[in-house]
Amino acid sequence: MAGHSKWANIQHRKGRQDEKRGKAWTRVIREIMVAARLGGGDPAANPRLRLAIEKAKAVNLPVDTVKRNIDKATGNLEGVSYEEIRYEGYGIGGAALIVDCMTDNRVRTVAEVRHAFSKHGGNMGTEGSVAFQFKHCGQLVFAPGTSEDKVMEVALEAGADDVITGDDGSVEVLCPPAEFEAVKAALEAAGLKAEIAEVTWRAENTVEVTGEDAVRMQKLLDVIEDLDDVQDVFHNAVLSE
């Protein structure tokens, strides 16, 4: 269960996201609205909405704002209707990207994403062109020094698929999306709080991108992530200084 360390790369990604907190409320509100529209406005019966509300708490979104947007999505208040769209493509050095969007204007969104890819050295692909290189799963990452044995015992008992130890001592737990909440709750009950806990698209294999290519790849990622309709970007690049 040993594996290549992704700690530095994951921390880098988290840091870039933290720098962009200005967009965090917008993204969380859209996720709440889509989750409520698809699965109903009761968090107890809607796992996706529960996760969205957790994200809202993490970025200090006011409770009233959460409730108002659930009401909009479920038809109790008039509001904008968002749809989910996923785009796929390649970045610098053959790195694969998945771009998740929520939009009220599909034509605008595809034009903006395509422009970002083409202007910054990437290529937008067709549906399914890179998704096979990723696994949709729950992911929890614990800081170096966390007890691998304790994580493994609790996580596997709670329904996790795998526990991977990085070269630097970080511990990564992978589980089916449907088991994510149960695995996270069991680990927290055992006193194990993950630095990162999310349902994500995890790259099955990584591509190392170095030097000038790494700078260009980071620029491409920044431009795409800054688009108003983009919710999240997943990629398999390991960016080296």
C-alpha cells in the first residue's frame, strides 16, 4: 500500500484554491442550488446537498444565504437555473484536464473554456477523451506523521477501498463516492481529521511537468479556474519548480 507522495502537489492545489476565496461563495452557492434541484431540499435525504452545506460552512457562507438558495432551487423562490457541464482536454506536456462547470448559458461557457485552452497552449477534447485516466472517488488526505495503522484500521472497516502511504509519510484514503460520508465520519470519530476531504476525480497516473512547461501549465490552470462558470478543475500534472 505504499505509493508516490502527492502531498506537495495536493497542498499546492489547496493553496491556490485558498488564494481564490473570492470565488468560493459563488461556487458553493451554485453547488447547493444544483444539489437541491436534483435531490430535493432536505439535507437528511440528500447526501450531495449535505456535502455542499459542509463546504458552505468551511467558507463561512451565512446560513440565511444557504437556505435562500435551497429555496430558489426547489421552486420556493424565483431564481436562476444552473446546469452541470463537464469538459475534457489536454494541457502542457500531455497533461489531462477535467473541467467541471455550472452555468445558466451553455454557449457562453463552452466558448470561454475553449478559448482558455487554445490561448494558453492546451487542446479541448471531446467527451470521454481523458476521463478514462481518472477515477471518481472519495479522497481523504492526512498530513505526514499520521498513524498509517490507525487510519487503515478505521477506514477499511468503514468501507474504504484503499489506504496509500506517501514517501513522506502522508496517508491517503480512497473510497467509493457513496461511502465518503461514512468513512469521513468514522475517521473523525476516531480522532483522525483529514487535511483534505472531498469527492473528486483522482488521476490514475500522473505526468511530470517541469521548467517553463510547468509555468505554462500553471497559467493554463489559473485561467480556467478563474472563469466564472468553472466549479472545479482536475488534472494529472505534477508541477515541478
